[in-house]
Amino acid sequence: MHNCTLIAPAKINLYLEIIGDRSDGYHELAMILQSIDLADQIDIQTSSIDRIRVRCDHPQVPTDQSNLAYKAAALMTAEFPAAFLKHGGLNISINKRIPISAGLAGGSTNAAAVLLGIDLLWNLGLTQSELEELGARLGSDIPFCIAGGTAIATGRGEQLAPLPSLDNIYIVLAKYRSLAVSTPWAYKTYRQQFGSTYIKDRESLAARAAAVHSGDMVKAILHKDTKEIAQQLHNDLEKVVLPEYPLVLQLRETFAKSGVLGTMMSGSGPSVFALCESKQQAEEVKSHVRETIPDQDLELFVTQLITHGIHVASST
């Protein structure tokens, strides 16, 4: 095998709770993550030149060593030097459809695709758990992006417990192209404003994280009750992002007035999504939001929840 093409889906948060601080400087989180059908395409080819090269069709995506896809390839070459010597360098091409700086794990899912693609190209035979462990070294969202579907994420987001997958639930997703929210800023600001509410001792942190497994959102997912899922949407970071970013708040309010089942900001934003009863309603909501906010900087997508993460489109 000399090349492969992988599809790398974005993710949204259906639930995000900040529980407390961790000794490594991150936050202890309890989240429910969900893959969506909005995806990038990653093409990976072996090369006779022993180096990693990344290309992307989006001008704002870096192609140097700061790119997570590049870091994923570099990690694999460092972990498996014999395979790198045998198979040569790597040309990685990213066809970007997921909005950048959107809170949708666009960079993370690209990195996940690179890990899986190199595993296939080099015939490493790594297990899903081994790929997830490698991904966790690079970013908290990468382990989830590998398998995707629906999952509870605890720790800093890398400890995963799969849930029965949701699909055929349509959403409208909105994001201003030129608007970005710094994830470190969002968490730092939340700590400054709400740190006094954090759970302090390790046992209580673990107990609160475990409680999410039997919480109302999980029950709604187990019953595949879309209306109840919409009612249980929760994101602690809205408390600091919405007051600071009025455009994000406006999006959320516009969705809420459009008759959707529920709406919320994803991750640290600035993307906002709305759950709809059908594809037809999603298209109608998209048109309504476009008419209400006729700003050409605003991107709108109709997509749906899916049951998987990275998958291989072709290989030769």
C-alpha cells in the first residue's frame, strides 16, 4: 500500500461540565462527545524523500510543524523508526471542509486520520487502544476522533466510555469565518470566575465524573430520545464565552427562536449548533438564520450525527 484516503469527521459536545482542577494543569471534565457528518478528507502517500510534507487547501491552516497532522506523523516516525526507514517519507494533503478555530476538533480529527493512515500504510497492526494512547499524547480530543460515534469523555477528555451511537438526527451548524475563541482563554477565564465552585478532593472529582454515566443526558441517549437529548444540552463554557462574544450569543438566540429542539455552543466555541426534528426542518432553520443574519461571514451547514469516527475511503 502506497497511499490512502481517509474521511475525518468533526465532533460536537452534547454535554460539557467542568468539575475541577487537575494536577497537570488541565481541567477535570465530564463530557459527552458526538461525531457529525461534516468532515475533512485526508490523503496520505508514501514518498521517496525521507521527510514529512503537509499541504492544505485552506490558506489559514499552517502546514509546518505546528500542524497537528504534522505532529501526528512526526510522532509515528519517532515511535516506529524502522517502519519510517522502510517505507520512506509522507505526503499529507488536507481537503478542509470543517471550519477552522470552531470548537469542532478539526485539527484533532486530522491528526487522528494521520495516525490511522500511517498505521495502515506501514502495516503496523496497531489496536484502537494503542492508536488512542498515541493520540492522547498530542491532544485531548484525538482519542475520541479515532473511533467517534457517541461517548462519555472524562479526565481531560481522553478517558472514553462508548455509548450507543446516535444517527439520523439532523443539526444546523453555524460559525463566523473570521471569529475565533481561544480555548486556553475560555478555560482560564472560567477558572478565574468559577474556580471557587470546583470540587477539590480526588475522590469527589472521580465520583462526580462517574455520576455522568447515570445522568439525564445519558438516559436520553440510551432511549434515543431526541427531544430529551435537546433538553439536556449543557456547556459550562457558555457562561464565559457568550457574555464576551455577542455574535455567538446572537446565533444561539436566533436558533432558539427558530423552533428547534435545542441549541448550544460546541466546546469553547464559537460554533453553535441546533438539533432539529428532520432534515427538512434543518434546511428551513438554515434559511431562517440566513435571512435573519445576512452576514456573508457567517457559515451555515446542515449535517447529521453519525456512528463512527475516522474511516478509510480508499487505499492502493
